Amino acid sequence: MLSGKILILEVFRQENSLRIGLFDQGQATPTLRHYRQVGVSFSELKHLSLEMIEVLNRKAVDKASRLEQLKDLEKIGRLFWDHLLSRSIKERLKNSQHASLVLSLDEELIYIPWELIFDGTDFLCLKFSLGRLVRSKGDGTSLQYRELSDSLRMLVLADPNADLNSAYAEGLNIKNQFNHKTKKVRLDFKSRNINKHYVKKNICDYDIVHFAGHCEFDKSETKGSGWVLSDGVFSVDDILKMGQSCSLPAMVFSNACHSAEVNPALIDTEYQLANYSMASAFLFSGVRHYIGSIRKIEDGASLVFAREFYAKLISGVSVGESLRSAKLKLVKDYGLASLHWVNYLLYGDPGFIFFKIPKHREFRPKPLMFSRKILVKTGLAVILVGLCIFLGFWLPKANPTKLYLYLNAVSEFRKGNNQEVIVLGQKVMNKDQDFLAVYPLLAGAYQRLGDKNKALKYYSEYMLSSEKLNDLGHLGLAYIKLGWSYQADGQYEKAKELYEKAINLSRQTKNKLNEALALRKLAVWHIDKGNYDQALDLLTKSAAINLEYPGKFDNIKNLACDYFDIGLVFTNKNDYAAAKDFYGKSQKIFQKLKLYNELSDCYYNLGEIYFFEKQYLKALDYYYKGLRLDQKHDNKVNLACGYNMIGELYLEMDNLDKAEGYFKQSIALSEKINSRMDLACANHNLGLLYKKSRRKNLARDHLRRAQEIYSLVDQEEYQQIRKEISELDSL
């Protein structure tokens, strides 16, 4: 899948000149295309390329020498800018807001360091997500391109010769990263004593391959170049032969230094050819994307780069933008003058997206559970919204007993005494069925107790009664609450329709509070759909409305909820620092207003971030804070999810006994409140625990229980568990 607008810089060699054109992707195949003829000295371009290599190979021992090295790199990059590009193309590139730039090059032009062209402000590879497409004289008619599904397979080959601890650490880090972030990939990790037979036998089974090790470049015969394995070289010639009979991976990331003939910390003068010899072999064999490294960098920087690249890739960012983000991460952490970011080149379309952004985040914590928890808990925040505004209109003036009962029900709801809320609420309804404010209160109590059917019943009655009485304020709130209930049940189209009704009605009646609420609910709808930019835009609008009323309780509370959901957006974008900041803002307001149900959300979500960051003790501390609040307020739905989240953390920490206990608590409570998604998630995790401890019969039993539920609601999870069950026989 492709993403965003893309510029294509097309360059042909013609004797002593270049024919260059710059097009939008949509203009790439018109009947007539315009090019500029640029006269160049190819000997001078070759000289500049060699000079740039000399600069990159210079050993910079202190800050001053690193800055001098960067300055020289900028000067040479500026000379390429001046020599290669016409004025009109320079202006378009410098002023362009496009995210991606495709370099469509003749094979004879690969030696030019296009990525390091400097426009006076930026290097091209830092300004654009950039990839190379090379025109070759070879015959590509027989290429077998791999068909990708929603669930991909990935192979990590790390340290084949057991002589690069950093390569082993890199591979292990990637393995752990994918396990924590997504179930979209089934990842296999192979390290030490990796031979040619293993690679040839298995590589065609995978969609993505990451190699961390040595690569040998044979100047005399490029077909002998390749990955150095335990029993020889997996060579260009091997790759080309395999491409004739099977579909090779869609992407290969070769994080390998050419160490056979040169110092691995330096760049060989023929580094472009060395890189391209492997790239072209894979590309000519059906690989769509090849990422190669041109020299060895610090072990820590290499880990940072790989972690950032895959974090972006699996979150739905294009391969080129993932590469650019990883380069910028190195710039941020090590400085521009470190030149670590220079190391990586991409061959392939930079706008291609491997992972569609999921509706829910996966596994740690269980994304559907996480989303449902937010839907349920944040939805409860809506219950008290409008009570103060509409209280004066709908509290009965002639019946103080009814008023007394209702106010007591509100008080019990704040304390978390849900059964008392139901008893008092029913008494109110027995006295006056048109007492609209009590409907969402009853629905909220049933929702906390996990009785979705009764919650939906009262939300529906709330809407119908509001329509009958023509109370547009309550009707807007009813649309929002009913939409929230549908969204929690996965009925997204119904939910969206109701949110849009609420927004239109609130704008017609100039009810700013309802408008802000509906905007926020629609924002979380977009978060579930993976539309993070749209969500952020809606949350910004909601927050702007709430900031207009700084003295009103409901607006202050809703502003805190806006901050909370903005934190959720940044969590999904893997910007954990920003997420913590916004969760912290919402936490302070919830604490000040003594909104303990909402406060527990902050604790769980902060714990989740620390989980992702592998700060397990901090994560556990925040999880327990949230759990204690849910226990105090008898929020059974959240408790079922919370037990599961804590179990997942203990499973990650290899404390299997505690993990097992929490998963069993989640299963027992989920069965009691008939929460089938929590039940599926907990059974799945318990099955994985038993699989890990090689208790195959128990593993199969719990995996099948989860599979039975997912067969009705989530085919992707169903198929994943099906694979996991089949793997039990090989244990």
C-alpha cells in the first residue's frame, strides 16, 4: 500500500549531460513529460564522490573535528546540488512540502551520493523520505513479486558467525520489539552458526528479512559478494538463482558492514557498488525494498536506528519515512555531526506501507481490551456531564422525595456503589419515567458491572424519551452515550452516525458542551480506526471549546479527558514523551476534581508506556494504582481487563506463577460479567503461558477457548491462534 504524495526525480545519462525531470507521482505517466538537459563533467562528479568518501572516513576525535567534518560534507553536498540540478528543480525541491522523493536513476549513476546532496539548509535524505529506483538493462519480465497479507512473517538473522555481540543484541532487540508491539508479524529469530543451507531453505518463507552480521564484497567478481555465514558466503549468485524459482521477501534490511577487505568502520571507495551489488541481486530476484548499510557505526547507534525504524514501520508509517525518522532519531540522540545517519540507503519505493494501521493496538496490553477500557471508562465520564447544566430543568420541583433519591444516586455513583445506584435509580423511575437524567446514571452503573445489554437498554430509552419530550440538550447527550455504547461493541458505523448527529444538533442549538463531547468521542473513533491526524484535529477543537469556560466543572473535566485522549494519540504514534506529558496534565486535573475512575485510566496508560519502555517496576506500580481504584469503585469491566494487563507484564518478566494467577482472575471475572472479549484475551494469554512452559494440553485447551470466541468477532486473531495451536505439536 502506498502513502501520501510523492515526488519523482528522474535522471538519465546522455553522453556528456544528464536529462533530469521532477514530477509529482500523479504526473509520472502523462503523454508528454518535460526534462531539462544539464551539462556535467562526469570526471568531476567522480572526483567529488571520492572526496566525500574521504571526508566520511576521516576520524573525528572531538567535537571540533566532528563539526569540521560535517562542514566539509555540507560543502561537497552543496557542490553536487549546484552541478547536478537545474534552477527550477532546485527551487521545487527546496520549497517542496512532499514527504517522499523517489530517485529514478540509470544504473551508471548509482555512484553519486544523491542522499547527501545539500541544498544549503538540508541534506536530501533528512528532508525527504528517499528511495532509489534503478533502471537496468536486465530482463525483469520473469520476476516473482511476493503477495503480502495482513499478517506477515519476518526472519531475523543475527551474528551468524558468533563473532559480533552487537549484531546479536540488535537481532534480539528487534525480536523483543515486535513481540511487544504487534501481532501483525510472526517473527522467527535465528542466531549463531547460521549456514548457507538454512538461509537458502528458509528465506523464501518470509516477507521481511533482517540481517545483522558481516558482508563480503568481492571487487574482482561481484557475484561472489554477499552475507558471510558460518560455512561461507550467501552470495549475489545464490540470490539470483533463487529468484528464478521462488518469491523472495518483500523487504530485506542488510545491516552489515563490508568487513572482508576493508576496515569495517570505514567506507570503501567502491561502497556504492558494494551496496548495489547486493541490492540489485535482491531487486532483480523480486525483492521490492532493500536497505543496506555502507559502514559500521557505534553499536548503540545501530540499535537506536533499528528500533526507531521498526517502531515506525509497524505503526503504519511508510518504509521511506520510517528510514528518515530513524535517521532523524540518530541526529537527535547523537547530533548531526556524529554522521551516524549517513549510514543507510534505501532501494525501492519510499512511499510503500507494509503495515496498515490497525483498528486496535495489539498484545501488550491487549489492544481491543485497551480500547474497550478507554471506551468504557471515558464513556463513564460523560455520565456526569450535563447534570449541572440540565439539573435545573429536569429536577422535579414538586416532589422533593424524587429529588432526594436522585441526588443520593449521584452520590453513590461517585463512590462506585453501583448496586445502590440501581436501587435508587429504579425508585426515581417508579415515581417519574420522564426524569431523563436518571437514564444515563442507570446505564453507567450497569456498564460498570459488565451488563452491556441493560446498559444499552437504558441508553436507548434515554434517547427515545428525550425525543418524545423534545429535549434537544438531553437528546444530544443521548446520541453521544448510545454511540459510545455501540463503539464499545465494535459497531463503528452506527457509532459514527450518532456522533455526527450529536455534533449537528449541538451546533444548531449552540450547545458548546455537547459539541465538545461529541468531537472527543468522534476523535476516539478515529483513534480506533488508526486515523491519528484526524483524531488530533478533533481533540484540538474540543479542547479549544472547553478552554473557553475555565470556571465550569464540566468543561474542566472534559478538558482533562481531551488531554488524556491526546496522550493516547501520541502513544499510538510511539511518541512516549509527549504521551506522558498529556497523561500527566489529565492526571493532575482528575486528582484535583477527585474523579477516581478517570484517574485509574491515567495510571493504566502510564503503566503501559513504561511497559513499552521496559521499565517493568514502574509499569507494575502504575498498574496496581489503577487496579486499586477499580477495586474500590467496583468497576468489574475494568478489573477484568486490569488483571489481564498485569498478567501480561508478569509473563514478560518470566514470573509465570503470578502471571497465571492474574490470567485466571481475569477469566473468572470475565465469565461472571459475560465479557467475551476479555475472556478471549485472558484465555489466549494463558494458553501462551502454558505453551511457554511446555504444558501442551493446557495450552491447547485455553487457545481453543480463545479461538472459539475470535471465530465470531476477529478472523485475524482466529487465524493467529490457529497457527499457535498447530505449533504445539512441534514442542
